[in-house]
Amino acid sequence: MSKVDIRVVRDLSESKKRVMANVIQHLEQRPVKKSTRRWQYGLLAMILSVCIGLFVYLQYNDHQKQTSMIPPVLDERILELHLQKDAYMNGKNRLYRASFDSFLYLESTFAYAQSMKLIPSREQVDKELELIMEGFSNETQPTMKERLQMLQITKEDFSAKYAKPIAYKMATVNLLMEVSRVEYQNTSDPIRMWFVEQKAMNYLKQHYHKDVASLQEKYRIPEKESQMMWKRSGTVLAIKEHEFLVVSGVLDSEIGQLSVDELVKKHSNGTWFPLVDVPKTLSVGDRVEVQYSQAIGYDGSQPIIDFKDIVGLRIVEEY
């Protein structure tokens, strides 16, 4: 006969029921805790969404502000300043052709720089703005005070409306000139800048031809007079990737006997020309006749070296 006390079995049954009840109660409580956590996750997700939305808005708003700061190409406000100065000088409401050409130079290089996605920093623009305002303040014809009186604005408004757009463009052009150093390595600065100017003017003519014509008509700008041409005869003493050097008075017997610097110094002259529109056979020692229309710079370290543009070249005698 079993010695197990039936009362103990009965007690165990009761204990088993209590354990089952506790387990069930525990399972019933778990979903409540989970739902509490889901509510917290939902709140975090909502906060994160708001933060992302605010970040996107601020980025867009900042982009809109930066875009609004960019002055347009062929900005007439700059022409207004040219006209103001020219009218002061000539006593008529008339814009000089030279002023219009200066305006086109700035606008063409700015437009070309924009096509290369060059954007100056705020610090670069502010630096140019300071220099430009200093330049206007030092002018005497007209003085800054006279400008403000004629425009009927304050100095602060003048800075915001006129000087700042010019500063932005100058800062952008400075970036273009720095970038050009990569393309025109080991090239003289005047020649490098001449190449950039030619590309910029071609870009302006290609994309803004009608706008330029409209401004020319509006401000009654006369057509360019035929440019005067000069000629330089001499011997080619150096040829680089983008330029070549001509020195007058060099004898054939001197070539190879003296260095280029010695020949330049001996004959007290030397001109660097852009290497464009020249015969492919051009070589050192050739005697040439170069036609040009303007001087484009000088070498500060060697006063006897100058730089000129080029209209055409003729080989007089091959070496």
C-alpha cells in the first residue's frame, strides 16, 4: 500500500493551481509593458521626423538665401555706376565705350566662372566688399558723398545695392583666375589672363549675344572703331606650351652661344605673345613678324620684357 499521504497530494494540486495562476497573470501583464514601450518608440520617431524636417527646411532656406545673393549676369546696376561717373566727367547722360567694354569684361568672366560652378565663400565676398567700398570712398570724380547725393541713398544702401554685387562677382572671378593656374601651368600671368579673357568673351557672345545687343542699344553705345595694329619683328628665342618669346636685333651667330636671358639683356627687349593662330612649323630661331593690337602686361622683375596680344604672325625667314 502506498505510504504517500493523500493530503499532501491534495496540497500539491493546490500549489500547482497557484503556480498556473501566477504564470497566467504574468503573461497578461506583458502586453501592457510592450504597448508602453511602443508608445515611447512612437514618440521618438515623431521627434526624429520633426528634427529631420527642420534640418531640411533650414538647409533649403539657407540655399534660397545664398541663391538670392547671387547677382545676375549683365547686371545693369553696375552700368548705372559707370554712367554716373561718365556723366559727371562729360557733362552729358552718356556712357563711354571704354566703360561698356570694362563692364563686359567683368560680366563675361563672371558668367564664365559661373558656368564652371565656382562659388565664393562669404568671407571672400566680404573681403572684396571692403576693398571695393574703400575704392569708392577714395574716388574724387565723383566723390562718395556726391555719388550718394545723386543716387539719394545712404552709404549702407549703396553698399548693399551696388558694391556687394560687384564684390560677389570679383570674388567669383578671383576663383576663376586661381583655377586657370592649373590649366596654364608655367605660363606668364598676363598671357594666362589673356587666354581666360578670350574664353570668357566667347562664352558671353555665345550665351548672351541678344542681351548684350539690347544693352548696347539702350545705352546708345557706338560700335567699336577699327583697332589700330602694330607689328613687332624679331627672332623667336623660346616657345612654351601657351606662349612664345620674340627678341629684336638677335644675330644667327648668337643663337646657341648665349642664353635666352643673356640675349634679352644684351638687346634690351623681349616680348611674349600668346601661342595661337601661328604656323605649326614655328620654331626657335625663326625670324618673324607679329601683328598685335594691345599691350597686356609687363614683367616686374625684368622691365625690358613685355607682353602683347596677337592678331597674326608671319614667318619671314626660317632658322
